[in-house]
Amino acid sequence: MSTSPIMTLFREFEAKHRQASDPSVDDEVADALLDECKSLEQRILSIPVSSAQDLAAKLVANTRYGDYTLDDRGEGGLLDELLAILAVREHPDAKLIDLGQQFEESKAKARSLEPACKRAYKKYEAELAAAGISDFPLDRSEAQKACERELYRSTGYKAASDAFNAAHGESIRLMKAIHRTKATTLEGFAAKLAAIAFDQSDFEVTDPVPVDVAERELYRLARSMAKVVKSGYAAGGQRNG
């Protein structure tokens, strides 16, 4: 495992500070060593931290092992860096994650409405049969068509169907929005994968994502994930090299 730039400088700072603190060292030599420690401290503070060890090294160097306090807020010192680290940052795939959450809520709503829609449809079919109305719309008379429209409303099938289709349609809209949004993180790719898998088994209705389309989307998603992983690995190799 390679040593970070901060830790490389800190080990030098540590050695010089230890030597300067030695009572047997001449005062002029000690002062020169402390000047070098000050220079090393400034170099350490100028480098962004990449680990908890880096942060600890900065804190020790900046306070000289606890002898000094941190600079005040707004002076560009370690305290400002600590506050920046603690600041809430938007997730790189915040938009995609939000779409994914809306998508899951919309699916859940559609799924909860589907049983009532099915029950209303069975009642509607039974009422049609009791009224002697043909199963084939083209064979129905004008009077039968008027009766069919009335039963469509009176059985509750229209209201149940409209509610389900609205929620299901919203799921499809969100699914398409997710397809159009680029993913760069694991959470983002998870949202896209859920959208690709949508309606393959969730609902007993016409698939908004036919199997062949889902396969193509999965292939594109796999390629996108591979690119992100590859670029992240290359960046990590450069940092650690």
C-alpha cells in the first residue's frame, strides 16, 4: 500500500519535531528544525485529505501535538477544511435516485390498486353476461352498447381501471425518465436496473418494456457500468501510483 503525500510529509515533520524537542539539541539547531516543521506543516495543510490517517496527521501537525489551537473559521485553515468535509453534499446521482424513489412509490400504488381493478372487472363481466351482451363489441346493438357503458360505470370498473391506469402510467413515465438519465454510481445503476426490470413480473398487464427491449437496455447498462468502473480504477491507479 502506497503512502499518501500527506503522510510522507508528516513522517518528515514527525522526525524533525522529535529532534527539535530533544533537550540535548543546540538551541539554534532546534529553532532551525522548528522552522522546517512550520514549512512542512504548511505543505501538509495545502494537500486535501484522502483518509482518516491524513486528517489525523494534519491535526497533529497544525496543533503541534495539541500545543496550539486551530485557526478560526474563515481563515482558510484546518477548521475550514473540517467544516467543508462535514458539509452536506448532493449525491452525484441525486436526480436519478429521486426518480427511482418516485418510481418505486408509483409501482407500489399501482400494485395496491390492481386487486380492486380485477375484482371490478370480474363483476363487470358477470353483469355483461347476465344482460346477455355479446363478448364481441362489434356484435353489440346500440342498446347493448349503451347498457355496456352504463355497466362499465355502475360496476365500479371504470373508476377502478382509471385509478390503476393512472398510477401505472405514471410508473411508465418515470421509467422512461430513468432510462434517459445517466448513472455514475452504484445507487444510480441500481435505479436504472429496477426500471429495466419493470413490469416483467410486477403486473399482469401489457409490458411497457418488452423482453427484447429490456435485453438491449441491460446490455447498454452493462457497458455503461463497465466504463464507470474502468475509469474509476484508472483514476485510483493514478492516485496510488
